[in-house]
Amino acid sequence: MEAALADFLGLEEVLLTCSGTAALMVALRSLMARSSRRRVAVPGFTCPLVAIAIHALGLEVCPCDTLPGTAELDPDSLAPLCDERLLAVLPTHLAGRVAALDAVLALAEGCGAWVIEDAAQALGARAGGVPVGLRGHIGFFSLAVGKGLTLYEGGVLVSRDPILRQGLRDSAAAMLRPDRWMEARRSLELLGYGLLYNPLGLTMAYGRGLRRALCAGDTEAALGDRFPLDVPLHRVGSWRQAVGRRALARLPDFLEATRRQAQGFAARLVPCSGLRVLGDRPGERGTWPVLVLVFDRARDAEAALARLWREGLGVSRLFARALPDYAYLGGIVPDRPCPRARDFAARSLSIGNSLFLRPEEQERILSVLRGGAGSA
């Protein structure tokens, strides 16, 4: 599968791992072998697994605020961290949207730090014709469920630098050992996901737990944001690799179909007052696992979510809150001021871009958003 992925990305080689989180840990471990620095800067709005991975290696999580109205790391918030203690910076191509990297790269390279592109949700995205993940020193993708190409759990590491690639290989060899139990479990999970990959099956698999969490008022559980602090580290078996290799042949058509659907839906959302859809800037061609809506007012986002979340239409949030605000990460993520990240968490919603989404379901979402969720 590694050869097929390398061909897809136009690279000499890539490195397959058991998850995107494991990929990040391998990347960081390879840099730790080259430097005594221990700080890692991340956006204040990102997946909690990023912080867990950093902490698991004994490194220090340094959340940075985001640019207004986005989840992109703010260079002005990053700048004070750019000193001899900074090991790496993790700009994130969240939800398939391409993050601007010029300022981040300049700041990181100016202080001798590395840039690891978090492209977990953006396999297939491009900027200026170049796949995301390749402008930084290292990039990684996730092959988890919902990422377009899935092994149920999996990850991919890339780098243009042959010296860094060798370091990644060395770290992976030391960290990722064969584990028959975990591989058997992941194989069964992938098989089950394949059997349930239809509207009814997915509703059965995920809907009951979602409704139970919402009834309990547990937003983090509803979103699946509460992760164990122990990260599984093992090699990916040959059967799952074969499944992924076959699925990769279908990925370009899938990405094009979801792009067309998302852009069509986004165009219909334009007349909805009080919100905007995050899209591509000139020269960018992101992926579309979800559409990200940013409301002018947090109360309108909350009202729309209250009306649509339970209906099984794929309306949700990317993450429950800003990274410093997860109570269970209190000993991992410092409470560094991230007001714009908190604002983005409060004002943003996501709409799943599944090809199973029917026209009448789009109409239901549109009817709520056109009517002004805040006045409902």
C-alpha cells in the first residue's frame, strides 16, 4: 500500500502507520533524536489527540490562538514561542481546508524549529498544485473512518527530505511492533464498518450512542472527543493494506464527487443570512469530508445545532471546545489565552458531506438555516 500511496502523492516513498496519532508520534520522536528542544506549538482549536500524542512523548503542548473566524494558527500568537525551546509547529489543514503556511514556515525556520503539517483530514488536498503535507518538513495524514480513504485506523507520513525520511523509518521501526491482537481487532472493525457502510447501518452504529450522549448533555461524548491517554502503537497487517490499496484506486473519483456535492450545497447556503461556509482560496483545492459553517453569532450556531443534531443529518461540531478547555486534558494542555479559538468553537458547525445525504435531507438543513436558527 505504501507504494500506491507514494504514487498517488507523487513521492518516492511514504510510511504507513497504525493511526494518524501514531504518525505524529513517530514524526516527533524522529525530531527528538535530532534536538533537545521540547516545545510543540499547535492551534488552539484542534483534535485532542494531537495534545495526547505530544504529551505521551514527554513534550510540552503550547496552544496558539487562531486567526479570526478560522481554525488556522495565528502567526502573531506563534511568534512569542519561537525560541531555542521550540521543537516543532503543527499547522492544521482542518476539515480538508488548506491552511496558509508562508508565515508559519518563516517563523519556525527562523528559530530552527521544524514544521509538521497536520493533514489528517486532508489526504488529496492541494495548494498551488502541490499536495498538502509536502511544504513543511514532515506531513501526516489519517486513514481513520470518515477521512475518505480508511483502514478503520491508519496513518501516513511524508517528507521531501531524505534525511528526515530515514529518521521517520528509524523511529517507526523502534515504535511500531507487530501486535496480532490489535491487528485482529482493527481488521474486525474494518470488516464491520464495511458491512454497515449504508445509511441504515451507519445510523444503527452511531445514532444510538449519539442520542444517549445528547440526552445526558455530554457534548464531548456525543462528538467522540474524549480519548484514552494511551495510544496504540503497532504495525498495519497485510489484509488491511490490501483493502486500502483497492480503495485508493477509487479515491480520486470519490474526492471529485464529494467536491461537487459540497460546492453545490455551499452555493445554496450563500443566501442564508448570518453565516458563511469555509472554502478554498485562489490556488487551493481542498477536500470536503464536511462543510464548515461559521455563524456571525454563537447563539445562532447553538440554536441551529439544537434543532438539527438529533435528526441524523450529519450536522454537528468539529470539536466540542477549544483545546485548553477540555477538563480531562487539564494536566496536558496549559490554559494559554486562545480567545479566537474559543470564539471559533462557539460559532462553528459542520455538516457531513456523505454521498448518502439525500436531496430532501439537504432541504431540511437549508430550511432551518434559511429561517434563521437564532429566531427559532
